[in-house]
Amino acid sequence: MISNGFWDNLGYLIKNDNLNRRSGVSNITNSLRFIIDKFYFGGSWIYRPELDVYDRYDSNSNDGRIADPSKLYGLNNQIIQDQILSFVSNDPAMANIVYQSITSQKIVRNLFVIEIGYRTIF
């Protein structure tokens, strides 16, 4: 048996959190899947038209960046933070700006997902 399917989805977010209370289109998703016997192959394209609904939880909620968890925690990251603070210890505002720029990542507008799988019925 061979079949395929195509899906479109639209996500709308109402009041993303209690602080910013932003609303808007969170994502538009297009998916395509092919099923051949028990295997399936597919892909999705996810587009985020309004990035400001994701931009929160950092000191500047309008910069298009969010915290990068891989750069926030752990011994190596603590050493980096200590070095930044020691170099610019006379200006805490500058230290915070440098630290935020190092530990944040740009919010991605376009995401691509590829899926390969096997399905069965129990």
C-alpha cells in the first residue's frame, strides 16, 4: 500500500505570558508524508511569522534573541561568566550586555523537519 498526505496548520498564540501578554500567529506549518507499506517518509516546514511572541525571558524582550540553555549552565559556562565579570568589573551594565550577547541565540524563523519511521499496530 502506497499513500501520501499533505497538511497545513496555523497556530495562534493568545497572551504568551503574564508579563508581555503578546498575541499573534505563532507558526504556519506545511507537512508532506509518504507511506509505503509500514514505512513512512516525510518533511515539514515551519514558518514563524511573528517572532516577538517567542522573544521573552531575557533582559531585552524585543531583540529577536532568546536564552541558549547550552551556554547558561555548567562549569565551563560558569568559568566564561567569571572571566567576563573580571574583565569588565568596573561597569556592571557592560558586563551584563556582553554576557547576554554570549549566552543568547537568534530566534529561528524557518524550521525544517525530516521524519523517517516505521509504524505497526499492536
